[in-house]
Amino acid sequence: MIQDIDIADLKKITELIQVKYGYDFRNYAMSSFKRRMLRILELKSLSVESLLKKLQEQPTFIDEFLDELTVNVTEMFRDPGFWRIIRDEIIPGILLNHKQFKIWHAGCSSGEEVLSMTIVLKEMGILQDVQLYATDLDTTILEKAKQASYPIKNMELNEKNYIRYEGKGSLKDYYKEENGKAVFDKSLLQNVTFRKHDLVKGEVFNKFDLILCRNVMIYFNQTLQNEVLKKFHESMFKYGYLAIGSKESLIWCEVANKFLVVNNEEKVYKKIKD
Ligand SMILES: C[S@@+](CC[C@H](N)C(=O)[O-])C[C@H]1O[C@@H](n2cnc3c(N)ncnc32)[C@H](O)[C@@H]1O
């Protein structure tokens, strides 16, 4: 088992991925990046040299590699209090100005967050009026998100979160059990566009009334977080909302004075200046 990996080896791997595949991990937070890299070496029984060779010679390996490198942990209605704020304050705030609006889930992982949003919108009777975009760097996880089918063992936590969120019914109203999976009603995803998007490259592809990027920037260093937050600001309509993870913050970043804190505990902000 490999106990450690030095900076020079990490640099060799990141450079190869950047040059050959165009993914730039130089500004990811070092400690978690290193832990993930060690985990891949152990999981695949590879040395640094054999990993470099595999990345160099087997282009198909890159998707599997990215899937292991990124942290995909997620839940439905993660932080139920946050979802109550979305339903009771944020969406009513958006509806004051427009009946139809757009939401971006950046770093959507396997889709539980966007699925939760569609359930919130359905229960508010406005799902048909909202366009949702769900993006991630990891194409393997995006495919899972499109399926909206999850191991039934995950549903206990999801159901608990939904009850704490105080939804209108039961989460069971939205899925069928098939071969040990909870298969969600596909009509929930009718207005969701899934697409690959790399926050590091920072392409601005649309303008949104609400952006959720929760538990993603925690894996970036401050330089990258700052760049990503500037792009989010650019991708939002004035008076739009930005929600980040409860352990994340934007008060220190360059665009901080262009936002108002709406809820400090759940890290919801409102864009007040262009
Ligand atoms: C921990 S999950 C967060 C999922 C969900 N937002 C939540 O809070 O439950 C982090 C996600 O960010 C994605 N990610 C990491 N780096 C990214 C990048 N550069 N661009 C887009 N997504 C990225 C990962 O692939 C992963 O699916």
C-alpha cells in the first residue's frame, strides 16, 4: 500500500492531465486532492509510474480516473433547513419579478440536488415554468444523474431529510421500487438539461435567477474559488440568488461587495450590483 505521494509526483500527474486532457487541477485544495490521488493508486493497485503510463496510453481511462478523483457524495434535501429557505423565501423572491425563471446546479453530482429542486417546484405548482441546468465535470456521474435511479438503501436518509424539509407528501410518491433501486418519475426531469461543464474553465453559458454550487468550492483553493465566484456573478441576473455550501463563504472574495447576505447560516446571497 502506498503511504504517501510527494509534491513532485502530484505535479507530474496534474501536468499530464492538463496537457493531454485539458483538465486543470493545480488550484484544487492540496490535502483533499492528495488524499484522493492516494486512494486511486490504492484502489487500482497502481504505482505513480504505472498511473502516468495508463493516463498517457489509455485515453478511455480518463473518465474513470476523474470519477474517482472528484468527491461525489450527495443527498436529496441535504440540509433540510436550506430547502425550506429555498421554498419559503428564495423562490417567492424570484417570483415577485418573473413567472418563468432559470436555475443552475453547478457540480450536481449524481443529481439528488436537482431532483430535490424539481420536487420543491412541483409541490409549489411551478415546475413547468422553470428551466434547470445541471452540470458537472464528471461525465460518469452526469450519466447517473440522468437516470435518477438510486440504491434503495440511500432512501432512508433521503426520506428523513424530506420529512425534516416538511414536504407535502412522502418521497415515495415520486419513485417506484425496481430491483433494489428507487426509480424516480422521469417527468420530474422534463425541464432539466444535463451538460458537462468545468468550473475551472469557467465558460459563461447562460444567465440565471438562482445558482446552486454547494459543497464543490470546498475542494478548490482560494484563488480558484475567487475566479469561480466572479463567473457566477457574471452568470446571474441582478437580484438573482447564489447558494453555496454551509461550510463555504464568499465574504472574502473580490465580488463580495456585489452581493447581500440573505441567510448566513445556509450561505444564500443575493446579487445587488452588476
Ligand atoms: C460533493 S459533490 C456536491 C454535490 C451537490 N452539489 C451537493 O451539495 O450535494 C461535488 C461535485 O463537484 C464536482 N466538481 C468538482 N470539480 C468540478 C469542476 N471543476 N467543475 C464542475 N464540477 C466539479 C464533482 O464532480 C462532484 O460531483
